[in-house]
Amino acid sequence: MIWTLRLIIVHFLPLVKCTSNMGQISAIWCAVDRMTGMNKAKKDNYNKNSDQCTNLILRHMTLSDSMSVTGTPTMLL
């Protein structure tokens, strides 16, 4: 997700440190409405067979590891 205001660009990435909940995180991150996706995931009511965003989430994991990001929030200038 990208948010822009007066030449300041903010990128949001999901920070995933283990792959055991990859399906749940993918279902939230790729939901049309992330709030609804989060509510469904909390109730364990999401599509567990969906590999919708798994590659995107794995790329985010690789990026955060390469930049030594270990927690949130993290600000890089």
C-alpha cells in the first residue's frame, strides 16, 4: 500500500517473520477490504487454500531481511 502527501511517500509492507501463518497473512493483505479480511482471519474464517499473495509476502520477507528490519514500526530515510 502506498500513501502520498506533499512529496512524502510512505510504503506499507506486512512484516512476516515466520511462514506458519502465511495463508492468513496473505488473505488479509490481498483482501479488497483489509478490515474485513482481518476480522475474518481473527475468526479463522478465511480461504486457507488461497495462494493469492504468497509470492508478494515472500518478497516482502526477503526485502525486510535484507534491510535488517526486525520489528515495526520501522522508518527508513
